[in-house]
Amino acid sequence: ADGDDARAARLARESMRAVEGVGTTYHVMAFGLYCGEVLIRHDEFEEAVGWLDRSASIVARGAALGSWNLALQFVRAFLALRRGDVPTTRALLLDTLSRANAAAVDMHFRFFECC
């Protein structure tokens, strides 16, 4: 893997503390998603799941953030992959890509540099 995953995980935690200090819900959601992916890459699954769950709960509160659902599911597929759960990885990726293809509105669906 490129880079220093341990350093990236430490910086992700520092970033989350700073974002939480500001307290804007949108940024807590977005940074939780991004920083969760960094922790997954460093195999720190439990903390990452907490951040992803919090991001998902923020997205679920309002239709305006629903466009983030696919990005959340994509990161959960990466989590399943890192845990070695290939059937869940495939199921999540198939569902995510199918939903992206069928979406009648724009969705946040970005490439995560996670593999």
C-alpha cells in the first residue's frame, strides 16, 4: 500500500476531533465517512464502524443528505472486503452500483482510494 496507514489513521482521528469541535452536522457526516475509510484501511474496524454509523444516522435524518447513501454503502463494502467477507462485499457492490444506475437524481459516489 502507498503511504503510511498508521500516520493516516492518527491524522484522521485528529481531523475528526477538529470537525467535532466545530460541530457542523454536515461536516461530521462527511469527515466521518472519509476518516472511517482511512481507519478501515488501517484495519481499525470498530472505530471506523462507529464513525460510519454516525454518518449514516445523520444522512437518515433528512432527505437533503440522501444523496450520500451510496457513498456510505460503498465504504461499507470496503469494510466487508477488508474483513475478508467476500459475499457481503459482492452483495453491497452489486446493490450500490444497481442503485447508482437507477438513480433519478445525482448521488455522491466517489472513488475511495481504498485498495
